[in-house]
Amino acid sequence: MKCPNCQSAEVGRIGEQEYYCWSCFLEMAYIDGQLHVREIEEDGSLSSLDDLFFDGR
């Protein structure tokens, strides 16, 4: 798996369908068969970045 943001292969699995990019620090998750990209905020919350990566979702 490659990161959709930086194309790095430095992606590790952190959950059953969750992954983390060690190069650009984004979290990715497969939900209902679709990839979702999220940014981890300073307070630990997640912000969706799907609108930046995927058109029409």
C-alpha cells in the first residue's frame, strides 16, 4: 500500500482496516470498502481529508 498523499511505502497497519503513513503522518481507513484519509490534530482528534483526495464523495 502506498500513501495517497506522498506516495510513500512507509505505511503501517494500526488496526483491522486502519493504516498510518510514517512519512506524512496521515491515517487511512477502509470503511464500507472505501478509503478514507484523515489528519491527526494536535488534540488527538481526527479531521477528514477526503474532500482533498477524492472527488464526488
